[in-house]
Amino acid sequence: MAPGDPHLADEAREETYEDTFYAWDVLAGQRHPELGGTPEILDIVGVNCYAFGQMVYQRDGQHKSLDPGDARIVPLADLLERAWRQYRRPLIIGETSGLGEGRPAWLKDVMEESLAAVNRGVELHGVCLFPAVTMPDWHTGEWLQNGLADVREEG
């Protein structure tokens, strides 16, 4: 979210507030209306929320994840409310997971923040906990310990 270099503030803001919403904006007819988007087409807004999802912007695209507890992390309820206000459509959290030993605290935070958003009037219809079972990293093949249950190799 916050730029790692103050000179990159405009680029960070664009990625955070423009690029993130681009596809939904097109579907809802807020951008490129010639493509036929309308609010009715965007029936549900699905967001993903990961423990490592908020980052310091770097020009080279290799953004650095903010550590848990970093003061720059925007509460999930605020992010959900922003998406809700932008589109006024039901929301779901389609994927969420924490990592390693931080998973219980992450799950508690997601649930509390989701309820806080609902209490603010956000129409949040569900939270999909993904993955149920730990999965291998797509790039390295190493087990991530990001599921509700762990897989342990034997032999």
C-alpha cells in the first residue's frame, strides 16, 4: 500500500485505487461503457484477502509484503467497505489464508473484520477459507502451511 519510495506515491496510488478495481469498473460500466458493462452485470464482487496481501510498492513490481502488525496495514473492514461503496453489490471473500504459526490470529482477524464490515452495513455474504488443506507453493513446490489443516510428508 504505502510506497517504499515517496517519489513513487502516484504509481502506488494508481495501482492500489485504479488497477485493483479496473475489471470490476469495466463490468459495472464505470470504465469503457462502449464495452456494454452495467451495474446489473456485476452481481457479486469477489475479493481475496491474504496475510501477505498488503505491500510496499516497488517500481520493479517486486513489492514487499507488510509484516503482521505493521501500522500501515489497512483494516479489512475498511477495504471491504471501500469495495461496497464503489459498487453497492454483495461481496464475498473468495480466498483468504494466513501463513504458518500466524494462521489462528489471521483467521480471528478476518472473522472480526468481516463482522465489523457487516455491522457498518456492508453486504458481505460469505467468507471462503482457502485452502482447507495446505498446498505447495506454485513457484517452489514447498509446502506453504497456509491451510486450515497441514499436510505432512512421510517417508
